[in-house]
Amino acid sequence: MSRKGSLRLTIAVLLSLMAALVLYKVLVLGYTYPNLIPQASYSVQLSMSFTGIGEDLSVRTFLPVSDETQSIADELASAPALSFRREQTPLYVIGEWSRYNAEGPFQVLYSYSAQVRPARYELDPGLRIPDHYPKGFNQYLAASEAIQLDHPLLRELSARVRDPEHRARATLQAIYDYVSALGGRPFKGTTDAVTAAKLGEASCNGKSRLFIALARNNGIPARLVGGLILSPGTKRTSHQWLEAYVAGHWVPFDGLNSHFAELPDNYLALYRGDEALFTHSPNIGFDYRFSIQRRIVPNDRLAGFLGGHAFNLYQALSSFRRVNISLNLLKFLLMIPFGVLVVVVARNVIGLTTFGTFLPALMAVASRETGLVAGVAGFLIILAVTALVRIPLNKLGVLHTPKLAILMVAAILTMLGLTVLADIVRIDALASVGAVTLFPIAILTITAERISLSLEEDGWKKTGLTMFWTLLVMTVAYLMMESVALQALILAFPELFLGVVALNLWIGHWTGLRLLELLRFRSLYSGQRKE
Amino acid sequence: MAGLSQIMGINRRNLELIYRHNPRSGFPVVDDKILTKEALSRARVPVPRTLRIVDSFLGARQAVEELERESSFVVKPARGSGGGGVLIAESLPEGGWRTPSGRRLDREQLLQHLGDILFGVYSLGRADDRALVEQRVVPHPFFREIYARGIADIRIILFKEQPLMAMMRIPTDASDGKANLHQGAMGVRLSLADGRTGQGVYRGQTVTRHPDTDAPISGRVLPFWSELLAHARAAARAMPLKYVGVDLVIDAGLGPLMLEVNARPGLQIQVINDAGLVPAVEGIQ
């Protein structure tokens, strides 16, 4: 058989085997997609630090609890030399760490994993605002210090959003439209309802208070919700949104991030009411941060489902665990072939040139924990540092390999410096940049040196273009590897790798012109050569 | 004009020509200019005279001293690529050298350059390397009439010792005297039958005159054409590879000289010749 013939046969065999396994699982074993979709799970760690000055000391904050939209698990508190108390009310749970005559530095770590289901309410347009509510709702209709109801400006605004037929949905929509249209402000600190209305712009809590004031003035009970928007990285910013009581349900709204009667799957509620997230004794140098990691975990059904069926990777998970491969690392490894496939297509089918064959895929892998932006930023920073440091080295006349070694030292120090700097100035994004680049630093430095050389030999234009393609391929590889659907599929159907191999074989024996070659050789077939 | 199927792309070149007909074991000979020269000399293909081969730092010091006596020379990394690390030097009466672009060079700088080459800065795979110092080619008047700076060269692509396509590469102001198409040199098509020049391509445009000197380039007949073809065939026969591109120059005094042999010749020659390589390859198979 010819070489081409055997290749085609191999591809056909691989694809048939894959199809047969998938069909067997779907048709006979009953694999269905809803069972397989994994969920995003966030592992959150709250870290609080403070220093006792010999007096009694206490720090209080709200702890998340499971309810109908969020489930909290794996709670773990570590607080050496402090006593811990948990206090439960109908609206929230408070954790309090304290010590008598506390002296010296203390650190509290409180970690948990959180899964949030998206919430969505369809409000009946015909529903009217009731005249009376049960007695317990008075607090959600009354004025408070920061939610003024009788101020003339708020009275006027409340009248403006009022629906003549007292329909709940129309009223909330008018309030929402008004509040959403106000400018946003990133600043922290508390803004009351009147100030938000006067300024015409506000942060999350100002907008939410204004929303609540207008709702209460129109007879709709409403309350603040405080919590976290879960996104990977380190942050100090908490978020406030609100809930309005409609037809027996507390319906969420967020005027800052445009959520009307719905919330996405990353809003973690910590408390309800107009509260401060932290209360602590004065003068203790209190500081905190939330470190959040996003992981894709099998949903509850998937674990049960796959565990009970043959031929999938979930089955093998216990063996992986015994040799210290966590599910997270496993998914990491499983997604690499797909990132690499992106590179193969970019090079052999499109004809793009990138720095380093698989560097884009590798960078994408390195960015998975901290996000794409941090990955790209880390790459560019290393590049800039390398380009700068090699100027004096070239002037001094240092040979290649020792020069590389020095560049690597510079790159490592830069990344460590960034991490320390991020900690001091508290720019959380900076910390992620440091973290992402620690992993592939050697490859990065060598690539950076090659890029600098290319800059000298080929000039800005060509180097810039290759750079652009590298980052583009990295982005596509990243998105591919981040795909939750793909991660779920590969866990359930590892035989899809046969397809990946088949596709690589096919590309590997494809002799057609690459897309960019069509452009390069266009004068040969278009007959439109310019004279 | 050619159909799409007649154009040789990188994928096809790699799969059907290089992987199939150029065994890896044959690459070291063409990837190392010193080994190439040895093989070519054995096959009686003329090459520029080697002045010195530098393979150690001690040797580099000695070479710098001896090179002071040469009026001009060229330094090349043996395993360089794309013309990186090539240094052309002309000695100055007051000592030291200067490059064609006018940069002055003292002994320390020449030593440094040799050191960089030995450390593989310019070389494939960044491995240690050797430096080749050879006589500087003086271009034949045929080329000087077209453009005086730099050295034009002739690329012939052969498959199974049969010439497939040929072109001439002429430096321009934009290419800074280099005969490299990617750096802005112009390519001129050459008739395999008689070495007659055809149209040129400069920056994607068809031209019949040199962009800087306005000298006509089409319709000339290249001198030594039958020798050039014979040397190309002899070189292809001497190489353990079936698909090669050879680069030749014509020295004013010595006639045709072969500079190097390429195991993965580029595909731009198709654009210069306004024809695809595929029919020629299939004609030979």
C-alpha cells in the first residue's frame, strides 16, 4: 500500500474507533450532555492580618453559607492564637476572631470552595405592588441613615419612576434604567442614596442604596446584599447589590453591572442588610485580601454518573490521585493537546510564524490559573526587561550563553520584584503577573533573547508582526483550553484524543498551500501582477 | 501564469521533496560551509579560496594577526543561516579594517566577532561553531554594469541532478548590498536553456530595470552559463541529497565559484519565474 494509502487508513481507523466508543457511550451507556457539563467552582481564601498592641482585640466578618443559589463547602479556618466564634442570625453568619491583651502580629486564613448557580426571575408584567406587607417587612420599607427616603430629591425621583398603575415590574424597570444610566465610579467607600443621586454617579453601594430608596418609596421592600464577585486572582474589592421583594421572592438586581432580576454564576453573597464587611478593633493595622481560584469541577451528577460507568477518565481518577495527580492537574494535562492543536493549525494550515514552536500554547497553559491578561502582561514585561538588560551586555561584549544566564537572572528578579511590589502597593493584578511568569521563565527568557535578536536582524516591522501572531495564537489556545464544554467532553470521552491524533495526521500529510502562501504566490495564479 | 496545483507550497516541499529525498544524514554536509567546500572541492567544483579556518580562541588570536596581511577577506560562521554573522573586511593603511558599509573594525572587534561565531551566536541550533575566512569575491563586470555594490548571485534549484529553475539575485540600495530577496534584493528570472535574463521582481513588482541604477536587466545573456550549469550538476551529484539549491557567483578573475548548497531552498523562485515548481518536479519523477 502507498504511503498516502496507509496514512488514510490509519486516520480512518482512528476516527471509526473514536466514533464507535462515543456512540457506544451515548446510545448504550446513556451518556448525555447535561450530565456531563461541569460547573465552575471557586476556591476562595480570605486572608486577614493585623497587629495587637497589648489591648483586647476582635475582628468580625461575614462568612458565606449555603442557600438555594450557592453551595459552600470545605470551610477551613486557620487562626493561630486567636479564639473563634461563629454567630448565626436569620440574615447572615458572622465569624469573630478575638484575643485578650493581644500583642504582636496575627493572621487569619479562612478558606472555602463555592459553587454558585445563576439566578433568573421572570417578573409578571401585570403584577401590582401590594398595599400591605407582613409586619416583618417594615425594616425593608423604612428609611435608614444611608438610605434616606424623605429627602426632596429622592421624593422627586421616586415620583418620576412611579408607574401610574402600580405595576411592580414597570416600577423596577424604571428604577433600574435610571440607576444604570448613572455613571459608575470605581472608588471604594460608602455612598448614601442622596449623594449618589446628587452626584449623578456612584460606586456599587451608592447605586444600590439609591435603587433601594426609590423602591421603598414606591412600596417595594428592598435590601442590600454584600458579597464577592468571584473572578480568579487576588482582590480587596467586595461588591454590593440588592434584592427587591416581589411576589414572595427576593429578586436580585445590580445596577452597576447591568443585571435585571438575574445574577450570573459568580455572585457570592456574604450578608444581607446595610452592613460593613469587616468590623474590627481600632489601631490594629487591619488588612485583608481575597484570593480566588476558578476550577472546573464535575457537577454532582457527573461524578455520580461517570463513577458508575466504564471507559472514562473519572473512573481512573483514584489511580491518578494515588500518584498525586489532582483532578485540576489532570484537566491541565488533558487540555494541552488542544492548545497545541491550535498551534499546529496556525503554523501548518494558516502559515503563521510565531516565536518558539509551542511557546504560544505553553504561555496559554501558564496563564490558565491567573488569566490571559496577566499572561500576556508577564510575557511583555520579560521581553522589555530582556531588551533593556542586553543593551549594556552587548556593549560590554559578553558571549552568548553567559549573556543568556544573566538575562535569566534579570527576568527572575523582575518577576519576584513584581510580586513583592504588588504586595506593597496592593495592586492585585500585578501579583498575578508575577505568579504567571514564574513557571516558564527559562523558556520565556530564551524566547525574549531570540525576539531581541530578531529585532536587530529583521527590524521592528517583522518582529512586531511575529509578536502579534504569537499573542494571537496564545489567545486562541487559551480560549480553547478554557472551554468548559471541551473539558467536560474530554473527561467523559477521552477517546476524543484519537480524533486529535487523526487530525494531526491529516494536517501532517496535507500538501496544500497554506493560507498565507495563497497570498504570497497570488501573482502566480491571479495573472494580475502589477507592472 | 500557473494554476494553484502547480505551485509548490512549504507543506508539499517538505513532505514530497525534503522528507522523501533529503535524508537527515545528508544535512550536516550542506549545513556546514566548511564541509560543503570540502565536498565541492573533491567534486572539482570551484569555490572561493579558503584563507583560514578558525576553530579555537587561540586560533582566533593567530588568525587576527595573520589577517592583517590580507587586503580583504570575508568571515563566515560555518553553520550560519540567512547571512547572519557574515563580515566583509578590507584592510586600512593605518591598520585595522573597515566593512563595505564604512564601519571601522580594530583587532579586538574582529577577535570578538570570531569569538561570537565560535560560541554559535549566529549558528543553527546555537551550538559551538567554526569560522571560515575566505577570499573576497570580486564581481564580474557583467554584474558591475547593473549595480556596483555587493555581490549578485545565481540560485539554481536541482532535483535528482536536473536543474528545475534558476534566478539571479541582485543587491539594491534597499538590501544594503546583500543578495537576499527578503532583505530587498531584486530577483531576475534566468532561462535554463541559455542563461538569458528575463523580467525582474522587486518588492512584488515586475521590473525590467534595476531600481537604483536604471540599468536594463532583461534580455542579457549571463556569461559562463554552461559552466554554471555543469558546476550545479556536479555539486548536486556530490551531495547526499536529491533536492538542493546551489548558490553561485562569478568572480572577475576566477570565473564561476560556488558559495553554498542549500538543503531547503526557498520557494520565492516561483514568484521570480512566474511559474510553479510542481510541473518541473513531476517531469523529472
